[in-house]
Amino acid sequence: MTIPALELNDGNSIPQLGYGVFKVPPAETERAVSEALEIGYRHIDTAAIYGNEEGVGAAIAASGIARDELFITTKLWNDRHHDEEPRAAIGESLDKLGLEKVDLYLVHWPTPAKDDYVHAFAKIVELREAGLTRSVGVSNFLVPHLERVVAETGVVPAVNQIELHPAYQQRDVVAWADEHGIRIEAWGPLGQGKYDLFGTPAVAEAAAAHGVTPAQAVLRWHLQKGIIVFPKSVRAERLRENLDVFGFTLTDAEIAAIDALDPLDGSGRVGAHPDDVN
């Protein structure tokens, strides 16, 4: 099975479906990532704040998979935006991962109260030029943050990783990204189990029509909308299920029904608002 790859605005490519290790306990990370790699995942998304980069690195080292077959993302935490801290931070992450470079390095949150995210992004652009990451991007950035970053650095992020699921689709952010060639990555693509997504008729009926699980139907919805997605699980059977989403296609009507689950007033958000994380 081949996972589709999407081209980024810097010419690099990224597997559209990967494995996210948010909230995977450090003690379980090596096993979970090793299982994911054995099943066929090649895109792993971690972050310094997750505390499990060492486990990701141990699994990579043990896998025997060629480095150029893997796509590894990590992120710059909020207290490392200033001065030359981004270079120190990526050095620490690379040591833990056992890598010479990552494929994608993200500013994790804009932390607008500190007003240092433009500096942080400019510094990770320097890290790209130094060969420590192949691509650079942002996470949890809203349109005003994106506008400032592009205007003040002249560099368009390759991706913006945001909370995105059927009840919270961030259409303004997605539209701006589409206009500027930024790929959208979804965190919490299944709503983190914080609302009854799978019980909605739109999802349940799409799943039944194709003989798949509700989770598979929602992941397929993301993929067909061009979104990069990495669901999290520590169970091998769920890892396999999440990867088995390429043998069916949702109809336009099924896509539209799931699109309609967004109340459009922001009430579907299940995570923190980017303006509140500093």
C-alpha cells in the first residue's frame, strides 16, 4: 500500500497520512512508533513538549528503514522563541531523535501575548538554511498571525498544523492557506473523542455505506479535502484501521453532509484557542 504524498511549496513532499504521538506516554512511545513503522507508516509527528522524542528516535534507529523513506516532524516550544533559542532547541530535539535533520520543524503556537512568533519563524528559516530541517512551518496560527509572518519574513510556511475536525473546520484559515500555497495539517482529526462525532448521521451513514468504521469515514473526509492527517493510537489494531482508508471514496453528497457538521460559530473547538496559549 502506498500512502499518497503531497507537494509542499518549497518543493519537498510529505506523506498525507502519518502517525501522531501527542499524549503517547514516553515509556510507550518506542513500542508504539515501532508498531506504526512495521504496519507501514512513514510520517511521524512529535514535538519537544510531548516529552517522547527519545522514544521516536529509538524506534527509528531500531527500524532499519532508510532515512530518506521517513518524514519526521517536531516543534519549537513556546519558551524557546527568543534570541538564539530556536537553534539550541532544535539541537536538543535532534539529539533526542538521533537525527542530523528533521523533515519539518514547526513553531508550535504563536503565543501572541509575547509577540515573538515572527522572530521565532525567522529563526527556524535560518535553521532550514543551515540544513537542520528540510521544511519549515507553523502550528495553531490564525490568519492575522500568518499575514504578519509572511509580510515580515518574506517566507510562506510550508504547512500550518491546526485543530481541524468536522465540527471545527477553520474555513477562514484553510482558505487563506489555500490562497498562499500552505498545506493544512489536522490535529485532533477525530475530535479527540470530546463530542459524539461518530454518532452523527452524516458520519454513521457514510461509514455504513462503505462498510468502514466511522473513524475511517472521517479520516477519508480529511484526505479527500487535501488535508494532511495523523491520528493517534497506541493500539496496533487501531493503527492498522487508521491506515486502511485508501480503498474507498466518499461521494460528493457524503462529503457535503460531513462539511455541514460545523456550526460555524467556533463552538465546535475542543482544544485551546491560539490567542490563549502563551
